[in-house]
Amino acid sequence: MKTVKRGYRFTDKNNSSGGIVSSILGAISLCLVVVGVVISYKENGNAGLAVGAIGSIAFILNCIGMIIGLRSFKERDKFYLFSWIGVIANGIMWIMMCVIIAGGLMM
């Protein structure tokens, strides 16, 4: 008969609140970028001001999410998994947005 192994946690640590917020902002900005790309694709690249506004909002959310994520590492006695996820996701999205903006300026 197979026994079920249950994990026990002998600590009172929680996830850092800044890390959770940073991860949520990264997910929101990813959704905004996907929506912008889909709209631009459907309009054959002539989406206009709406997609530019969506991209700008995503870029601002990436910056805010990265700052909050980096500050969340200063919280004491917390788990930092969501902090790492948020910082990495916002960093990748920030770089991607910079490439998209630079490509748009080159045209």
C-alpha cells in the first residue's frame, strides 16, 4: 500500500507582498503586449494610437513592477520566489519593449 507523503512547513515565513505585486504587474503587461500585437496584426501594422497607448502603459507597468520587485528583496524573513519571478518577467518584458520602441524609431 502506497503512503501519501505530506509536506510540513516549520516556519512562519510568507511570500513577499512586493514580489506578488511585481509578478501581477508583469502578467498584466504581458497581456497588454499580446493584445497590442494581435490588434496590430489584424490591422496589418496600421493600428495607430490605441496600440501605442497600450504599449506605453505596458512599458510603464514594467518599470514599476521591476522597481517594486527589486525593493521586495529588502523585506525580512520572506520567501522571494515571486520577487524573482516578477523581476525576471518585468526585465524581459522591459527589454522586449525597448527593442519594439527602437524598431519603431528606426522606421
